[in-house]
Amino acid sequence: MTAVHVVITRSPQVRPRRRAPRLSLCLPGRLLGRVAHPVIVTDLSATGCLVQCGTLLDHGAILNLAIEIDGPALDARVKVAESYVDGAAPEGAPRYLAGLEFLGLTPLAEDRLRRFLDQERRRRQRADAPAQ
């Protein structure tokens, strides 16, 4: 009897289904590690975010993220899930995108983030609703 080994690989273009819906936006923030990096949060969900930054981040790096949302900054511990060159950036200084996974949100920060996301979704739905 011959043993058969099957190796299943995932195409880089096929991404796993997201655990939480994302909201496209543009919020200032900063990543704090050995060096502080200003970032722009371009999408946000309850489980992570995508940021635009001026440096290529190391895959797997653990950093602190501060996002400027209503009131004081929202602080979160994050892990770099992916980092790559931003192909849509204008010529000149290279820009990078990084997918960040939230590792540690306090219950208060998690509640604040969910309320912010819910309020922003409702605001956008009202803005898109047809006038009567």
C-alpha cells in the first residue's frame, strides 16, 4: 500500500473570510514600538485595521497603536499580520500598508471601538438614505 501525502496551499490572492466587517475611513494614529511611526488608519473593524505608514513593518511584530477617534486616543496592542508596498501611493517617497490584528483591547476600549463603528455605520446609512 502506498501512502499519499496531500499538501494544500492557499493562493496569495485568496484571502480568508474576515471575522468582522470593515469600515473604510481615514483616521490619524501612531504606532509605538522602539520608534514611533505616524499612520493613517484606512479601514477599521472590531478585530483589526489597515494602516498606511512610511515604513515597511516586520511581519509578526507586536506594537502599540493609538487611534484618534472621538475623545482621547484609543490604545490597542497589535500584531502585524501583513505589510507591503502601497501600489496606489503617488510617486516620491514610498508608502506602505500594514494589516494589524488587535491583540489586547481593554473591555472599555473594545466597547468604545464597537460604539464608534456602530455610530459611523448608522451615520453613513442616514447619509445614503433617499430624501423623502
